[in-house]
Amino acid sequence: MAKVLNQPIFSSRRFAINLVTYQEGHRVLEHNDPMGAGRYFKFNVVLKKPEQGGVFWAEKVIVNLFNRVYFFRPDKYMHSVSKIEKGQRKLLSIAVYI
């Protein structure tokens, strides 16, 4: 499977910002991110869409703007990204733990 480049920008106990690059050939299988106690939110901004594939899916999304900005609960709902057939997918991921 193609490598994922995850560059941390900021991290604390309750807040994290990462620049994530998914290479051609990569996919994210359907899953959720159990956190135990508390609530987990993600705000993902797709900075670069792949030329083909790499489509984000979530069982439930709180906000979806133009299929580029997603606000969702990765701890509570299943989510995935289809295989990137051509190009790469780059996103700014902001995680909040409450």
C-alpha cells in the first residue's frame, strides 16, 4: 500500500493539526476511531484532490462544504477514502478531543 505522509503542525492533549498527504494507490478502509471517554471531532480541509479516486465517505457528516471541507465524528461514525487511482490527496486535518 502507498505511504501516507503525516506532518504534525501542532499537538496538545485536546487539539491536533496535521498536514496529511495520501499517495497514489492508497485507500483508507471503512473504520471508526474509538476514543473511550469523551468526544472526538475532525475538521478536514482537502487542499488537493487527486485527479481520480480518493473520495471521502462517512456514515454521518455534520458539515460538508463543496466536498472539500468536512466536519464529522470519527469516533462515532464509520468513514473511509476510496483508492486514489491517479494523483495524490492532501488535507489539513484538525482534531479536537472534548
